[in-house]
Amino acid sequence: MEAYPFQYTEHNLPLVLLSGFGEHESSGGASQLPRQESGARIITESSECENGRLLQEFLALDGSDRAWNAASLPGPSGTIRYRMKTIGRSYTLPARKAAPLPQPATDGGGSPPPRNKELHSPLSPLSPGSPVFPDGVMTPLWFSKHQEQVPAIFLAFFNLNAGEGATQDEQIKSDINATRNALSRSGFKTRFAAVLISDSSILHAPELEDRLASIRRATTLDPKTGLFFVPPMSSQAEIATYVQTLMAALQPLCVEYYRDLTKHARRKKARGGPPPQVNSPVGGASQSTSTSGWNVRYEIKQAVFAEFRQEMDVAERHYSAAIEELFSSEGGVLETTHSWSPRFNEARLLCDAAAMRVIRCQLWHGQTTGAAQSWTNYKLRMRDLIDRRGKGSETYSWEAWEARWAQAMSQLIQMADVPALRRAEADEPIQQVYSMPERPIDRLPPFNFLHHSGYWLRLTARGIRARWERAIAIPEEDRIPPGQSPASMVASRSKNYDSYLALDPHEEMPLAGEPAYDHANELGKACIQAAEEFEARRQMRMSEQTRLDLADDLVRSGRHSDALKVLTRLWEESTWREDEWLTPFRSLLQLLSECARKQQTPENARLIPALTWELLSVAPVDMPESVLDIGQCLDTWDLEQDIELNISDKNRLSPISISFAWKDLESHVGEPMECQLILAYETSKASKPVKISNLEFMVGGKIVRIRHEANSGPQEFVEVPQPKELDDGSLETTADLTFQPSQRKILNLFLNLREAQVLSISEAKLLIEASKFKLTHQFDQDAIQPSPRWYVKKSGEVKSVQLAHMDAKSINVLPKPPKMQVHIHGLRKQYFTDEQVRLSVELVNEETEAVHATIAPKVIGQAGETTTFKWADADDEEPVRTFTDMDADATQTADLTIQGPPEAVSFTLTLDLRYTLLSDPSTPLAKTVSVELPFVMPFDAKFTFIPRLHQEEWPSYFNARTINGSQELAVGIPQQWKLGAQIISLVNDNLTVERAELVLHSVQGDATCSIPNPSTTSQQPLPANNSITPTFALTTTKHSLDDRRPSYLDLSLHVAWSQPSSPSTTSKTTIPIPRLTIPTSEPRVLCTTNPQDTVPSSSTLALTYHLENPSTHFLTFALTMEASSEYAFSGPKYRTLSIAPLSRHRVDYNLFLHEDFDGEREREGKEGVWKNVNLQVVDSYYQKNLRVHPGGERVRVDSGTREVQVRFGG
């Protein structure tokens, strides 16, 4: 858009003059208008304001440099944007009316001529001094007048200090009234507002309120929209909010100002044409502006005023109407104006500007499809007009216009900042290259979608290229300057060539020796900008093609140095190489090679071998043979020193491809491994042979080097000699590495590798040594392809077979198979917890020579748990056992002890044997043996916990003997318990239980526990699946009588046992016992019997019920003895018993059997006769039955009925 007047293309924003801050920029538009004496001048005497932060916020609302869309402009949404301009204390407005024409002098007898009293704007076609007088339409000066000179709002700033008095107030009143009078005198309807900046707030200086009221009364300003007070503000955000609020209050005045101008323009347009100029100095109305031009003028004005109001839909409608009026076949300006007239080019400029503004309005509203269609339709419409009315569209000027039209579209898109066409961010995976249509249901051709600016810049480059070609085709006679050509030739030239936005033929393409238009520079700018836009949206191929086309044009024009810069970068970063787009990449290499050979510099000399190497890979057939000879590509160059180049397959192509294959999938250390390296020289037959001086490849960290050694003739299958190991550890051999075009060579060789791992070829290097350079091409692992076939040579022919394994590039090198044997003796199907396992480990050396061996055991469970182990004859716990100098066929044994875990779990015993032969200590051999060791529990246990009667007397309030010692009273009441254990054997073999010990771990609840006999030491046999029942007595005592809380016992049972097979080895198994709860505050009833020797006969039994009250309350119980048909009893049938706190009471009964005891005992067994005895004990207060517990021997509880049973006899 630089070719157009900037007033035609800039975005119009309402002009706001900021008076009182000093002049910070020049008023450029004022000097372009003629100065008139009637122009109003504004002069004020107040001092300048120094509030820079306030001025900064006003200037921040300037939208001149922002994108042309509503979203990107500064300020809150819903507000219009402004063109902020700072001025001093004086300003001159342009004249609203042109000065009247001077009157000629009159004779004495004649009357003076009539004077035209109606004056018009200095820029009107009706004013003789106007640039468009008498038949013009519009001038850019009118746009500059409203954008740069005539403000919509005149905002005056004054200081209102608290320390100053009436003098400052009177000066403010005078300046405000003077400014308003000057604005009124100018004839413009500019709105005025005053801003008073104070150094103190009204709260701190109340007199300011009276001064403000006085100023308002004297100036008659509206306090809401005409007079503003700015108190001191601390934060910048507060100032910004105030400024936005102030401008929001002035926005309706600004819109109203441009609406008034729109109404005036509408009234002028409604006249239907310009008024007749009878007294015009140039004649009548035949030379005045046409009706069509008049309508166009005021349609443009209404559109611009709508754009000032930022009503873009209204502006678009008026611009479109102006374009239709210009193209109208019924008297349109472009249809009625001669093409040779300057007014025709002026009309074209205005029409182009209106079309660009239509597109800008559509982009403002997001109508991207409409903008693309408007651009295309206007171009076709203008082509048709030029073909009919102008010099035709086959001229260089038309191509120049097409280029500028496409460039204008790209700039409009960039300035509009369309969201869908923005440049891609780094984290965006996909970038859209065109904007989707507003209505998805529309079926449109692709070019009607608005693409990003790179496509339009590409069209610009195409237009510049076409302009260049047409300029070159200009005949020499038309290139002669007009001063040196005959008049007839100049007249003919004016009929054939159009100079609209272009140069004349003699300036476009002058004769040799004269400066010409730089088409190449313009083409380079357009192509580079287009390429950058494509790159920003990840369209790398479009970018590369654009750069290649530019380089081609530069080469054809002889600018090889410029083309070399473009091509070098493109060659370094090209994606065609990786994507295998060989056709454009071949053109790139040819152009770059041609440019490099034009200037034989050292920098270009480094390009030639690499370019030749890549040219061989794309096989160009249309280049001379000398270019395709890699060995002699620099023979004609004069170089001071040789060149060394290192390239890789990641950034350069290679004409030689490499494939690799191992013959076998697996091998062992020390065995020769056969492999094949297949090299193919894939180039055209016009190329020269290439000689590889050195070939290197790496396998498992070891370098294998093949040097060139010529032989009698070319061979396809080459048996490479066995490589020799050098001092640095690499392997080296020789082979013939000369390749003819399209030749393949199969290098068959054997490698001896000593590392046990998966080996594959990791990289390869080709070295080419010529007379003036060395070139090394490196292939990484991915560039070396696996060969699917294995080649063999039979009867002079090379044949191939399919390999059985898929990954031919890798081979699994296994360690040398070990021959030492590991035997474990003493294994069982299962082991028991806490058992100490002893295993015998035997090593047998079946190697043919002595070895040095180490064996390391590991014992790991299924969940990763471990247990302790050690070698039996070792003093420390070092797990590794070393066997030195074991001769062939020798045997050594060591015992390994493993401590069984306390819980049932399965362990895996792994013996890791590593050894080396004394003759080859660098090759380690290994063998691993694993066995399962399941550990199970040898016992299962059941426990019973029942109370027993403690024989000591309880303290009594009625017995002085029991309360003599106060210290004893402080200790709790002892309680006795019986813990019974049933130990069941889970072992299939017979065991011997040597000892069962009850272990007390902890007592919780402020109590003590004593175990009189915690251990049983009898040697008791325990057959398989049988059980033993040891019992233990426990006595618990609380620390205090006042402690009513229960206590808890944590116990475990330790069982020491041995097996008959190893009676000397004792194992100890820990059986956990569930936590036992000891209640202390609950009453209980215990039943005991007297010893048998104290009763007169076996049919008589004496029972004693002990009622214990460990609480601190008096308790009353009701006792009821149920009668039975099996025996008679003596004692209370029913009794009520009150028990004092912390006391125990006993109730005695005697039982007599009805039947013969001896006969019944013979029927039931020798242990005696068990009878049910039911004594009900009920708490009288809570009405709860107390359960009767066995308190000693000969008393039990029936497991089925839960009734108390006692035994007679036995």
C-alpha cells in the first residue's frame, strides 16, 4: 500500500487534541493545506501542565499503531478508539471556506460585475484554488484535514493549584472562553472539554470546591461532559481507570460530531449534483464535476465519517456504493473520463482506496470469505475496465498493479490480525493456513477462503516477475528518453503504455548503462517475506519452493552472489532431502553448483565436493561429466591448502548406500562370527567411478576398518581377509573399494568378538581422499539398512537366500557355555519356620584345565524379603565363597546354613557361580542354579483362657486382720487365670517336643502379671497330626484398687522341638497368642470343689461358689439352686446376698447322688461321673444373670449347653 497516498490507506480514528502538555509531534497535515487568513487561531496564556503519567494514559488510548480489528484496540470493550495528538497553547484550525476571488477593477461608467456570495471549502471542486477544481472528485488532502487538523474533541488541560487564588482562576476562565469562541468562529462543530489538574484533593483543600463552581458558572460548561477535575492519584492503575472513564463520557459527543458531518454530507449528496458555476473563471458547468463524481464524493465522505464512528458495516455500504458509482455504465466516472486524462488515474486511485477500505471493513467484522471474494471480483472488474477503456492488461503497468493489489491484500490481512491466520506458537501442533467460511454450509472454491499473507505475497512475487518479463520485452526504441525521441514516437508511446503506479518505459527498462528499476530487489523482498510467512506456519515446502524460484530468477538475471546466499541457506535447511523430493532438490543442487563455480573462493570451494557428492546421489543426467566426477571436482580450482569435510547422513545424501547382515542369530564368545557389508553405488551411468579410501564401521564399541587395496578387476562378491587386531583395540583388513556407477559390492568377513551381549552395527564412515580435499561421510545406525538376504558365491555366480531372522543387524553373543557343575545335597520337599536348614553345595570342575571360581548364594522370597544365611565353616557372614586353582575333574564341597523365617513363606535359593579359566582370565564364565525352599508352620495352636480362684483372702471391712497394712490396701486384688494350649503337629513325621515356654512380652493397663511355672521341660513325643495340651497359670494384680480399667496381656508360646533324624539339632518355633483381656471391675462367680479326700464317699461332693465384687459399690444378688433328679443337695434353695465393695463371699453346697456311683462310673469311665449343676446368680439391681466360671479342678463348662458340670469320684 506504499504506492498509494497514505491518507487513502490509513485507518481513520477520531482526532482528539490534547492542549496544555506541550507539542510532542509536528502537525504534518497542516502544512499541506493552503493557509487562509480566515483560519481560526487558538491562543491561551496558561502555563503548561507537567503531569506526565496522566499524559501517558491518554496516549495509551491512541489506536493508530494497533491492529485493524475491534478486539486488539486499547481500552475496554464497547468503546471507540482515538487518534491522540498533543499540541501547545496555540493551534490554528484550517479555513472552513475558501477566500473569495479578487474582483477586477471597473471603469468609471460601468457597473461592477456581480459577486459570487456562496463560498465553498478550499478542497471542494467548486473552489478555484482546490486541487480538484473544476471536475475532480476527491483529494487526499480532505482525508488529512479530518484526520490531522480538525479535531472531534478539543481537550484543554489547566493547573488548578490549592495554593493559588483568584488570579489563576481568572486566567483559566479567560482561556476556556477564548478557546470556545475561537472554535465557534472557525465554523467547525468541534466539542470542547476542560480538565483541571489539581495538586490537592477537595478533602484536603475544601476551597477548591468553590473555585470549581465559580469556573463552571463563568464558562457555562457541563460538569458531566465539559469540565473535569483530576485530584492527585498515587497508582498508575487509578489514573488509567480515570482516563478511560473520562473518555467514555466524551464518546457520545465524539460520535455526535461525526453524525452531524454525515448529515451535512447527506444533504449535499441529495442535491443531485454540483450547483452551476456561472461566474466561474474557467467557464460554465460543462467542465464541472459530473453528477456521478458528485455522488462518489459524498458517498466517500459518509463512509469515512462512519469509519470515524467505527461503524464498519455502514462504512462498507457507502464504500461499495462509491465503487459502483465509479464503475457505473450510466455516466460513471471511470466510464466517462478519458484514459489519457490525469483525472482517470485520480479516479483509479480513489477506486482502489475504496476497494481496500471495503476489504478492511469486512476483515474488521470477521467476514474473511467476503474479503477474499471482494479482492478477486475487484481485480476482474478492473481488468475488464482497463481492457475496454485503458491501455489493456498486457502491459508491464498492469502487472505492476496486480503485484501491488496482491501486496495490499497481504498487508490488510497482517494489519487486521485475523485470529485464524496468526503465526503458530511453539506448542501448537496444527496451524491453519486459511480461515474457514463464516457459514460452513457454503460450498466455495478454495481460493475464496482467505489464506494467510504468505499466499498473497507469493502472488505479489508472481506479479513482479511478470512485470519484469514484460519490461524486458519493451522494444529499444521505446526505451529512449522523450527528449531524445521524435514527437511522433512519444505520442505513439503514450497510447501503448500505461504509467499508473508504474514508471515510464524509458525509466522501467532504460538502455544499457542507465539506472533502471530494480525488479530483482522488489522480487527478493516479496519472496523472502512470503517464505517467512510460510515458515511461521510450518509450510516448509512452500517456503522452500518460493526461495528456489527466487534463486532461479536471480541466476537468470546474472546475480549469482545474491542467488548463492538464498540457495546456501535453502540447501542447509531443505526438507526435500529427508522427504526424498528429488526433482526440486536436484534443481537446487544444480543452481547452487552453478553459482558456486562462478566465484572460485575458498568458501565456495568447500561447497563443491559436498554438492557433487549429493548430485551423484540424485543422479542428474543433464549435467556434464566433469561435474559428476567427485575425484576431480576441484582440479581446476587454485587452493592454498586442502579441504577437509565431515558430513553425515542426517544432513546430506549419499550415493553409496550401506546394508549389513549377520549370518546367525546367536553365537558364543570366542567363535568367529560371519557378516556381510553390502555397498551399492546408486548413480547415473554418466558418472565417473568413485574410490573409497577407507571404510570404517563400529560393532559393539569396536572399530572395524577396511582400507582400499586395488586388485585385478571389479568383483561383486569380495572375501575380505581376517581382520587383525591393532594396539588400540580396533580391527583392520583390506579390500578393493573402487565402485563403478550402479555397482554393488558384497564384503564378506569374519569377526572375533569377546563380549557377551547383543551386538549390532552402530555407525559407519566412508572416507574419500582426492588431490585437494578429504570428504568423510558418516552413517548412523538408522541409515544402515538390514539386509534381508544372505549372499553366497557358487560356480562364479552370486546367489542369495532368505535369512531366517528378522533383525539381521543384531546378533546375540552368548557367554562361553560353562562346564562346571553345581550340586545341592540335603534338599527336602518342605522346611519349617524357625528351623536352621543346612545344605551341602558341591562343585565339580568338568573343564579340561584348572579354574578360579566364586559362588555367591542369594535367598529371596516372593515379595522380595530375605533371611539370614552363611557358610558353615566361615567365621564372618561374607556371602561370596572363593575356590582357587580347582584342577580339572576336581570336587569341592561347602555347607550353607539358612535360618528359617518366623512366618510361612517360600524362598528361592540362587547359587551364582562365576569362574575363569587360568589360561584365559579375560573371559568370564557363569552358571546359575536355583531351587525352591518352601517354609511352612510345624504347629497349629488353639488357646483357652479361663479364670481360676486365687487362694489368698480378700480384704474385708469386718476383719481387722485383713486391713492392718495400708500398703497392702493400696495394691489391687490378685486374680488367677488358666491358659490352656492345644499344640497340633502339622508335620508328617514324628517330633519330640522338648520344651514349651510361655513368654510374657508386655502388660498394658497399669497391672502386673506373674507366671509361676512358665516352662515345661518334659521330653514329650508328638506323633504326626496329634496334639499336646500344656497349661499355664497366670496371676494378675492391678497397681491400685481405684483403677477400674481392663488390662491386656501380650504373650507368645515358644516350642522347642527336634526331629528323630537329627535329635541333636533343636529348633524353636514361636507361636503368637492373641491378646488377652483382663477385666477387673466386673463381679464374677467361681465354682470350686473340695478335695476328694475330704468327703465321706464318692457319691458325695462339696461345692463352693465364690462371689467376687471388685467394684466400689454394694451389690445384691439373688441365688437360686435348681433341683435335679440325679442328685440331692444341702444348702440354700433361694438366697439373697449383699456383698460389700472390694470383697468376696462364699456359699457352700453338698451334693448326694441318687444312683449307685460305682456302677455309673463303670459305665462312663474311671475319671468319674460329670453332672450338671445350675446355680442362678441374678444381680438384683440390673436384673442380669452372672455366669458361673470353673474356679478349680473337677469343674468344667459343657461346650454344647454352656452349663457348669462337676465330677463325682475319679
